[in-house]
Amino acid sequence: MALRSIGVFCRVQTRLWSHWVFRCPHLHGISERMSDAISFPKGDWPVIEPGWVWLCGAGPGDPGLLTLHALNALRQADVVIYDALVQDKILDWAPQAELIYAGKRGGRPSAKQRDISLRLVDLAREGKRVLRLKGGDPFVFGRGGEEAQTLVQHGVPIRIIPGISAGIGGLAYAGIPVTHRDVNQSVTFVTGHDQSGATPSSLNWAAIAQGSQVLVIYMGMKHAGQISDKLIDAGRDPQEPCAVVSSATTDNQRVLETTLSRMEADIADHGMEPPSILCIGRSD
Ligand code: SAH
């Protein structure tokens, strides 16, 4: 087990080149200088029409992981309604827009999903160019599907812009390939809690345990112990390697390497905090 902490470049375990690149201060410097100069090449970049809502993924944190469509949307939007996982640095790309926070952070009360969806409808009906910005990919455990349904039901035109999901891009920044031809040809993405906040009882954990070599668990921190127990009961090896990646791709990224049976205790011992991805199984 090893705890790898960002910020100390020379101490970082360099499993893959992508890991090294992320931590290289020299390359960070270049990207900051480049950001001033970014302009879109001529082409048919889509325009947000008044009264439209674009449901857009912001990636796991690092602004460099935004798509060009997301950047194009940020530059045009009248209003950006964003989640807790969207980094402030990303919102800086939309200085002209009204910013509306629709997440749970810093002890502020959580907005209800239905209210957020209806707020989007109202903003569109006011003729605004609305950008709904969500961490990662909007359709991966992001309630983007619910928002899209509500908008369509209310006759609001929408466009979906996918984003890099934390369970793929976040793990990559930690040097963890989510598949690997030699050891891992299958991966399953699972949510660690359901609407009520409990470990999802509708999931067949035994089937999940047996179904693929690597399991990537979102929102799994609170129930990490229960999840480990269910997987071990279903036949996974207690010594199986696991990683916990917190605040992936941000300046606060931390990576804990542990085993399935130790995961819960190590999360507590090392003060790992959400948002975190749990990755169970051999990846290299
Ligand atoms: N739509 C998002 C997931 C939203 S669910 C996506 O595609 O990535 C919220 C969960 O995503 C968090 O509880 C955590 O498990 C994970 N997550 C999101 N961003 C993360 C990050 N930067 N680092 C680690 N985990 C992250």
C-alpha cells in the first residue's frame, strides 16, 4: 500500500507517461501561456440559439480536459448553471455569463433535482442561451438523463455534449489504465449509493463481483466497507489491488493504493475525501 500525493513531483510514482506529464511543472507553464491564445479555427462551430439548453460535461476537473464543444458553449452562454464538481477555473471561461450554482458544496443546502430541471425550463423560456454544466460526463451518474427528459417533455430544445468521465479520465491521471490488454479486458462502472443514500439494493452485487475484472465505483466512499464485504462474499480476492483516487485531475489529486479488504480502513487512516473513484482489480 502506498499513498501518492500530488505536488511533490519527484516523489510521485511514475507508472505511466501520462502520470508524469500531469505533474510536470514545465508543461503546466506552457499550457497556461497557451490558454490566452486559444481561438477556434474557422468552421461550423455550433451556435447556442436563444431558448436552447445545452447539457454539457465539464470533465473531471482539469480545464484542459474540456472538449472544444464545451469551450465553445462556455463562450456563448447567457447563463451557466453548474454543479459542485465543476471547477471555478472552468467557469472563468464564461466571463460574460450569469453563473448559477446548482450543487452541494461548503455546507450550502442541496438543490432538489426537480427544481433544477424546472429552472432550466424557465431559463430557456425566458429566451436565454442556457449551458447546463456537469462534472465528468452528463449521462454518467450525473442525472443528465433526468434533466434531458424534463426538458424534452416541456418542449425545450436541447443539445448534449459528452465529457470525460472521472472513472476513465480521473483514473488515467492517476496512471491507471481502465483496461489493459494483458490483465484486464472488462470493466464495469457502478454507483456506490442509490437515491436514498444507501448501497444500491437493486444491484446484483454477486453478479457484479463475477462479471468483470475491474470495477470502477462512483460515489462509493461512504459505503466502501459494505461494498468490499459484498464483493469478498461473492468471491473476489480480499488481497485484490484497489486504488482510491480523490479529486482526480485537480491540484488536490491524491491516490491511495490498497487492497479490497483494507480499503475502508486505509481510506479512513489516510483521510481520503470525496469526490473519489474506487477502482478494484488489476489494471497493470
Ligand atoms: N458525471 C460524473 C460523475 C458524477 S457522480 C462523471 O462522469 O465523472 C459524482 C461522483 O463522481 C463522485 O462521488 C466521485 O465518485 C466521482 N468523481 C467525479 N469527479 C471526480 C474527481 N475529480 N475525482 C474523483 N472522483 C470524481
